Amino acid sequence: MDLGLKGKNVVVTGGSKGIGRATALALADEGANVAICARGAEALEATRKDIEARGVKAHAAPCDVADAAALAAFLDGARAALGSVDILVNNPSGFGMTDDEAGWKVSVDVDLMATVRATQHVIPWMEAAGGGSIVHISSISGLEAGSPPAYAAVKAALFNHAKTLAAQLAAKNIRVNCIAPGSIYFPGGFWEMIKENATPMYEATLANCPAGRMGRPEEVADAVVFVASPRANWISGVTLPVDGVQHKGIF
């Protein structure tokens, strides 16, 4: 299936590792030009080279997305480098695992407000171009109790933000959707750290995955790429779990 992404210009925030990296590379495989940002310069440059190796334009810049001015500067630079922003994938997470001021602050600043600000920044560009696609990366933690409160609350907020904006922007041909991954394992990622340092938590989470394994970044990326693409033109305001039935609720 041709997803109609060749020549599209895409921004992926938090794009150097895990789901963000897999999404950036999957988009590049479809012929899209991709701009990415992250805080770690080394991983960022490695991913930029891997995008470029696929024969498309690549742009990368270090950015702390919690810094509103830095985020705006990155987005402006991405638009200048690629020529437009047709698709925005909001991927960063501060992993606010503590129920204290620090946990709530990083969750709100990184997971929520960086998504809100990036979305607000690109909407006028998409409107002027006649349309666009925005995808928030959230989590199934927002669908049920049991996760750290700050992390879960902001992930749930992303569902509502996507749905509300989807309704507001539908007449402008701008789609907004949300992907809710389950537990995703990759080298250097959160669940590898948990496996090495808190085995009971890892084993308990793994036991809740019916397939007997956690997901892979590429499996989430495939869903992101389709939902972002023109082939999903009539899909907007949706929250799509990509979790191998880890979340057991019907909603």
C-alpha cells in the first residue's frame, strides 16, 4: 500500500531513541523528509545520518522541548530546512514517575505543554497549506489506574487534547490523533532499566502482556505512520492503543 508520504515534510519531537527514532526512520522509508529534536546530541546525530541514508532530507537540532523558546526555534528551523511542516509527531516524555512537585512539573512541562505548544506553533502553517496531520504519542497509562499519577494524568490529557482539536480543526483539513503504546522494550530504554534494577516490577508488567513479551518501537511506529498518512484521511480524534492487549478495557 502506498501511504502517500513521499515528499511530505515531517517533524518528530523526541526523535533520537525508541519510538521517536523508529517513527522517524519509518517515515523516511516511506519517502518523507524528517526533522527531529532531542536533548542528547550523539544519538540525535546518529539518527539524522540514518534518516539521510534513506535518500530523504534530514534535519536535526538539540532541543529541550520544555523550554518554550527553544521548541519554537527548533520548529522554525525545521520548517526552514524542509520547506514546510505537513505532519507533526509529538513524542517526548519526561517520565515523571514520582508523585511530587518534580514529577508533576516534568510531566506537565515535557509530556503535555511541549505537545500543546508544538501543536499551536504548526497549526497556522498547516492551515495556510490547506491541511496537515498531527499525532500525539501518549500511553495506555492514561486509560486506567495503576501508573504514577503525574505520568498517567498528562497522558490522559493528551487524549482529550487530540479529540478536542480534531473537532475544532476538521473543517480546515487538519487531523489530530493519539497513539497509546503499551510497554515498549528497547536497548537503553525505560523497561530495560526497570528489568535491570527492579525485576519484580518488570516481571509483573510482563505477566500482564498476553503475548508474553513487550512491544517493539517499530510496531508503534508502523501505527503512527499509517495514522499520520493521507491513507488515514477519514481518521481523526482517535486514540489508538498499540499494546498487544496489555490494556484490557474496551474503551
